[in-house]
Amino acid sequence: MKRTLLALLIACTFAAPAFADEDVDKVNGSIHIPDATMAGKLTTVNGGIHIGANAHAKSAETVNGGIDVGAGSTLDSLETVNGGLRLGANVKIAKGVSAVNGGINLASGADVAGKLSNVNGGIKLDAAHVGGGITTVNGDMTIGANSRVEGGLFIDENNSWFNWGTHKPRVVIGPHAVVQGTLKFKREVDLYVSDSATIGAIEGATPVKFSGDTPPAAAQ
């Protein structure tokens, strides 16, 4: 009996994680990846995806659901339709991040090497980095304090038949933030730039300078 129990304990100790390098594909269901777990491609329809802290997955894609990535995790790419994306502290994305109808939030130290984009929904960086530029159509942008963006910012004109064009995007470049590349706006926006921020050329908007942590209350 003792030898049997010892063998079982050893087997459990060295067993591979349940999601190790495996793809997970679901319909009408959510996907949950535990902390410090390896996984392959994660795909679901009508469900969200939650990735724990310090985990690794190849990619995550969902329709009608959000994606939540825990602190310290790494993936190649993230994509969602009709759902938001939240990247925890120090998350690393090797390629791009995109959403259609959903906001995107990057916590402190999050790093997206490629492009960050959506159509509808706010985009917010908190001391985070994006290497391939940021684009949206109807979303507000907040490039928070100490954030860094290479590849510029782009807000495209709204050519949709739907009544999404009534929202005037609001763009805030926070204290000590850096945006390299052109800030190009093909529709009217409210642009606020901290007096301690560093930005590239601006096309299509006139910046309003502010001091302190955020624009004055009248501009909120």
C-alpha cells in the first residue's frame, strides 16, 4: 500500500499540466487557463477567455466574449469580436492585439510588440508599451502617464451605415508619455497633450496642452 501511494504521489508531482501546449476550441462556453500553465491556441464562440497569471498560450480568439490576461503572462496575439480585452501588469504580446466592438486596457508594464486596434470602445494604456501603433474609429484613447507608443496614433473616419458617428473621440496623452510617429486623425477629435509628453507630428487636430495628471475638469 505504501509503495502504491508513493508511486501515485510521484506521478502527480511530475504530471504535465492539463493544458500543456494543447489547443482549446469551444462553442457556447468560456475558457479558463490556470496560473503558470502552458497552452496552445485558445478559440471560443459565445464565451470569454480568462488566462491566469504567469501563463503562456499561443493565441486567444473569441467572438461574443472578452479576454482577460493575468499579470506576467505571454501570448503571440489576442483577437476578439464583441468583447473587451484586459491585459494585466507585465503581460507580453509578441504580435498584435485587436478588437471590433470592445475596449482595450493595458496595465502597468504590459507590452504589445505589434499593432493595437479596435473599431468601437476605449483604449487605455497605464505605463504600458505598444510597438506597432494604435488605431481606432470611434474609441477614445488614453495614453497614460509614462506610456510609450511607436508607430503613431490613427483615428479613421467612420464610414459605417450605423449611427456610430455621433461620438467625438477624446484623445489624452498623459504626463511623460511618448508617442513616436504621426498622430493622424481623419475625423474631428478632442486632443489633450500633457506639457511633459513627447509626441510626433499631428495631422487633423489641434492639441490642447495641460499640466498635472489629467486635463482640467472642464475638459473631461
